[in-house]
Amino acid sequence: MPDLDGVLDAVGPRLRELRRQRGTTLARLAESTGISVSTLSRLESGGRKPTLELLLRLARAHQVQLDELVGAPPTGDPRVHARPISRNGTTFVPLTRRPGGVQAFKQIIPAGWPGAEPEPKVHEGYDWCYVLSGQLRLQLGEHDMLLRPGEAVEFDCHTPHAFSNPGPGPTEVLTLFGPQGERLHLRARPTR
């Protein structure tokens, strides 16, 4: 394994190549990361050693694993080790582990959820859902539809929408959330 200085020296060229592959400028990258243009330029040229804080911001902005920025050897195990997350009576099972960007989840919704007539909401982002089993009721604007296994929907979340499970059993859904949708669906606290 290369020494620490060798690993750190290789980060700058990787950062420059990644930024160029993405077709972005130092100014746009500075805007998205909060890192100054001069610091980014010095990182890419090797004039400044990267810190963990800077690398984490850059990995998120480029939507890559930190390992990719530092040239870590592959782990050999590509499996996603899912840790279910329970929120508001439903369970989300993460199916991706890439930081930032679109995230995939399997959502398990119990029969009768949420227990009362849902109130349609709006938020930033875009949702995509695919029903694996059970039934999923979607109220979307003026539409009220029942989705069955094999059916998918996608929509702009600025349209008032609400999901529910009319039963009789649990519903399993594959969902894709962008960063805004992930924050809303997984980190929001119940209003009750």
C-alpha cells in the first residue's frame, strides 16, 4: 500500500479529472460545496493537502464514494447491507448506498395505513414508485387511483399528493427519491 503522502498526492489529479468528466467549472463546484475557488484549485494542483471535511463535501457534490476520491482498493463486496428505517408507521429498506443523488428504497406499508383519510401535501422533488405487491392508493391532484402489482407512477411533487394502503394486506413498493424527497420522506417528523 502506498504511503500516506502518495495517497494524498494522487487525490488532486483525481479531483480535476472527476470535475472535467462532469463538465463543471471550479466556480460551480465552489458554489455547490461552499469551498472557495482558490482552495479547489490548490487541491487539484496538489498545492494543498485534502482534509476529511473537504473530501466529504467533494464526494457529495460529485455523488461518489469517498473511497473513489482517495483511490482506496475495492472492498470486493458490492452488496448493499440494508438497515430498515421505520418512519410514520411504514418501513423503508435502503437499496442503494451511494451518497447524494437519487436513492432507491423498498417501502413496506401496512394495511390500513395511515389510519385516517390522508391529506395531500406538496414538497420539492420528484417521486417514482413501482408496486411489487398489495395495493397502493394514490391521490394526485384531481386523480384518485388504485395501483396494483406491476404498475408504476412518476410525478412532480409540487402536485398535491397522498399515499395510503386500503388493504387487505401490506403493500410493498420500490421508490426512488431525489435529495429533497429523501429528506422529506425519511427525516421529517410527524406533525401529530
